[in-house]
Amino acid sequence: MSLPGPALAQSATSAETVELPAIEVSGERKSERDSLQPRGGSLPQPQTLNRQITQSATVVDRAQIEQTSPTGLLDILATVPGISVARAGGIGGQIYLRGFSSNNFRSPLFVDGQRFRGRNTLQLNYFSPGEIERVEVIRGPASVLYGSEALTGLVNIVTRTPSGDPSGPFRITHGGSSASFGTAAKSVATDNWIEGAGGGFDYLASVSGRWGDDYHTPLGKAPNSDYKSLGGSLKLGYTPTAGQRFELALRHYTEEDGRAGGVGGAPGAPYLKVRQSPNDVTMGRLSYTGEFDGPVKKVEASVYANYYDTTLKTNSNTINADGITTRHVSSGSHVIGPLVFGGRAVGTIPWSFGIGDVKTLIGVDAFKENRPGSKGWSRVTTFDPGTGATTGVTFSGKAKNGPDTTQANAGVFMLNEWTPVEPLTLSAGLRYDWFHTTSELSPLPASVRPAFVGNNTTDGHAPTGSIGAVFRILPNVDLLASVATSFREPTNSEMYAFSATTIPNPSLKPEKGLTYEGGVRFHTDDAELKVTAFDSHYRNFLQTIAVSYNGVSGFTQSQNIGKAEVRGIEAEGTWQATRTINLFASLTYLHGDNKTAGTPLPFLAPWRGRVGAQYAAPDASYSVMAVVDWATRKTRIVPAQEFETAGYAVPKVYTTLNLGNIVSPQLGDTKLILGVENVFDKKYADASTFVNVAYDRSLTNPLIEVGRNFTFKLQHTF
């Protein structure tokens, strides 16, 4: 749970504001607001993540997810200020959070408050929107509480949790089923869940599936953007006494999809075709939450294990000026694991020493990643450049192409929030991390083996800290300021990456960040607006440079030589203008520089935002929401890295109909959710989309976003 100070307490609900019902769920207050109700006059706050009161955070709740019927997690995150999307296919891709990509471990993903590490390129593919309760995003350094990789913030997916009362006899309490269709990719999705409780226990079981063809763009279909996925989960909770809860969560998800473009897929077909076939994850977690009367008022603890397994299939063509394929490479890679297991324990201690009140958070977390070496195979076919006739075929059988590696981490942290006088709350946090990274020596080619011998075990450490303050200058106005450090320990795969021309570097140091933030929060009974300005400085960035090895040139190595600066502004607000009308908007400005090279950072949109309005009928029979997502033209680029992208404004309209109210009470809680996205079939590419500048612009380079899409969803809940 978060540690809100008095400055961030929600205002009392006025007579004009729609008061939302809530129920107690395992000691946690859970809103029942859905897409038929107004969004309200306050911005939702994270419930699962511990965070500092000065940190900027955005929550996309279940009601917003339900009303927009997103295809995948990327579509949900695209609505968050400070995040832009680098799409790779129908459900695949990465995000840029305050300028840095999840692909390079700088925008980490958490699930139910636990680190989710193992597939930085593919991690957003694994989650069906139907199984998500809400998505919490912290913007700004979060290393003090969450350790490595949280340089610019983090994303936390909160999966659905049982909502039944565990007291009384056992019974089925809730359940539901939904089916949806989208025209842009002829996509179909289904989500089915059932909940029960009694005898001290509660449970939630769910199954989700998604299928889609190549999606439509204004320039035609995006080849190799299709997908299919199927997953299931079970959460079993036990409440022995009031205020105590144990929960076992099990989850498995398998998916197959193609990369139409983006990271690992640019420039796309016909030059490159990459597929995950299949891409699996199996997850398990055991958690405990307890409330006490002693000095420690609350304890949250959990252990988890995640296992990944992916087979990549790649077809690469070399095509000459006459359009004839002169070389075709078909290859595969079985990425085995990693198996990652870890845990986290946090205690909350409120206390006082005569000058105001203090709330102290003390915690420890740890993980270990066991990453076996991948196995690869390939088939190379050459063709006559004039006639296209086959001239040769070379086949390499499946063989292990990398050593087994491990990385272990343990961190301890403390966060204090002190309110010496009523208008002021001060925050100070400190953390220390230890890392241990290893690599086996087999199989290694003779060219790089000497670089490993004696260097295949390394230890590292990193301290981080933060200070901040909230000052309530007026009853409805808060000022916020903070200074925080952050870091990213190089991963085991980065330290020991090798090839015939790549030399490992086990002496890599952590990348480090220093961020200054200031902001203002305006809040009334019916409205909230938060504006944050930040300036982040980074050093020891990893870059690949040319080196000589044993007197021989032609090698490359990762080294800590990079410096970067990102500064920007983020704004987010909502206004319940009347009992039925809500207005909302967000705005982000980013300016980033590679200070080492003296060039702009790539893939950053200078200005982007969202503006929208919602009408919710007083009798909750229907609601309508209209949204415009927009961005300005990106011209501040390095031509050797990327193309310019044009500005855009893309309108979307969504409607939720309560069929139990409109058609017949016998239908109960049955909703028909309709949408039209990209109403005018606008051709545009997100500024974060990865390109391959060695090839011409095309539909997939940079990858064009989805065109006009009509969505239909029928959902019944009992």
C-alpha cells in the first residue's frame, strides 16, 4: 500500500459529485466504479505499490480498461502521460517512459508489486486486458524502493483479485464472461472468470484468449502483425483472522505473434520476418498481508518464481536492385528460461517523537536469475543475382550458442515521511543493493574465452537515496519537490554478451541517474490537476564501441561511456463538471540529449497528450466517451538513427450500453461496449517507433499505427 501524507488525502465528496460505492476486499477498499459511471473529480492513486508522496503516478483503472476494449497492454499504457509506445506488431512492442525504453531494461515491469524480469523485449505481450484490474505507473526515479532498472519509473500490473467475503459458508460470489471483436485485425478476444468465497477462503479463476490477423493501416495491412494467445490463472486466498491474509497465485500464458517492425523487426517484410512461436511464461506467487497492534502496524511479504520459454523464428532476405532475392537466411533460437525467483517484505511503522508524526517503511527484497544459454540453428540459401536460381545451401544444426549465466540481487531500504507541522510533510529514503553475477566457461569460442577466464564472477553494489517535501500553501493547493538518485545494474547477459566479434565486459558499472522534480497539485471536490517539471541527468550509460583484442581490431565491447539528460513537463487532470459530464486531459513535453555525442536522444516526441469528455446517464443506462490522442511533429533527430515523424490528432469514440436497463431487467449486468478508433483512418507513426535507416520509408519502417477500427464487446457479469 502507498504512504499518502495529509497533503494527498482525497477531498470530501460534494453534493454535486457522484459518490461511488465501495466494498471491502481482504482488508483493501475496492471501487465498484465501471464504465457506466462518471470518472469522478479526483485522479485514482496506486494501491499496490509503495511510493513516495512526491512521486508522480497515473492509474488506469478497470472502468477505463473496460470502456475502451484495448487489444493489449500497449494500448492501455499509450494513454498514460510520460509514456509513448514503440509498437512491433498487433500486441507486441515496447514503451518509452520519460525517454527510455523497456527494451534496454530502463523501464521495468512489475506484476502485483513484484519484479517481472526475464523478457524485456516481449514482456508486454503476456497480459490480456481482461485479467487486469488496473495499471499503476510511477514516473520518475523509483530505485529507492524498487532497486535496479527503475531509472525513470516503473509500470505495475495489478491482476484481478477475489472480491467475495471469506466469512460464512462457501459459495460462488461472482463471475462473468465477455467476447469482443475488432475490424482492423479481424480480432477476437474472450475473457471468462469465476469467484467464490467462504470458510475463510476465497478464489478467482480465469481464462483469457486473443486472436488477430494482420492489422489494417491506411496504407494497407501490416504484414506479420498477427497474434494468438491463451492464458489462465488462479488466485486462492485464506483469511484466518481479520486483518490477516495469505494468497497463492498461479498463472500460465502462451502466445505467438509476429514483429511487423520495431525493435528486432525493422524494416519488416519482405526483408525481415521475425516471430515468437511460441512465447510462454509460467508464474507462481505466495504472499501475506497482516495488520497488527504493535509498533509494526502492517507487514507485506511475498515470494515468487517466474519461468520463461521462447522460440524465435527469423527469415531474412537480401534483395538486389532488380528485386531478386540473392540470399535467404532461415534461423531459429530457443531462448530457454530464465528461471527467476525472489521475494519482498515490507513493514510499516507509524511513530512520533513529539514534533509531528512519522511513518517509516522498512523493507528488503531479493531475486536470483538463472539464465541457460540459448540454442540456435540456421539454414542459408544463396541465389543467382541474375536468374534467382539456387546456387548453394548451408545448414547449421541446433547447438548451444551461449554459456549459462546467473545474477543475484539483495536490497534493503527505508523510507521516512514526517509531518512536523500540519502544512508540511517531508520525505527521505535510502537503499543499498548488492549484486553477484556469474558466467560458465562453456561453450565459448577460442576468440573470446581468455576474456572470461578469471573474470566470470563479479560483485557489485549501489546506494541510492531521495529527499522530498509537500507543502500545502492553500487548502486546495499543494507544492511538491524532490531530489532522487536511481541506478541500473548491468544484467548478466550484458556483462557476458559475446560473439565471434564481441568481447564481454564483466567490469561494467551501474548506470546512474539524478533527478530534480517540482510540481503543483490543485484539488477541489470536483476537480484535480497535477503538473510536474523534471530534470534528469544520467551517467555511465552503456554504449557499444569498437575495440582491439589481443592486438587484433574488429571487435566491439559494451562500456560505461554515455551521459544523457532528459527534462520535461507532465500534466494530468480531471473535472467532474456536472453530475453527468466529466472532462479530462493530459500533456507531456520531453527534451532529451545524448551529452556524450552532443546529439538528441532518439525516439522522443516533443509534445504529446490526450483530451477527452465523458457523459454518463444519471440512471447508469449508458455512457459515451470521446477522446483525441495527439502529438506534434518530431524534427529534432539524428538522421543516422531515425526518420522524422509527422504530428497527428486521432479521435476515438466509445459507448457503453447497459442492456439490463435498456432492453430487459432479465439480462442483469450485461453490457454492450462499442467503439470507433482512429475515426478518420489517419496515417501516422508514433515518434517512439524504431526504424532501420538503412532502408527506405515504408508501411513497416517506421511501423504505421492501426487504422480505423470498429470494436464490439458483449460482457455479462453475475
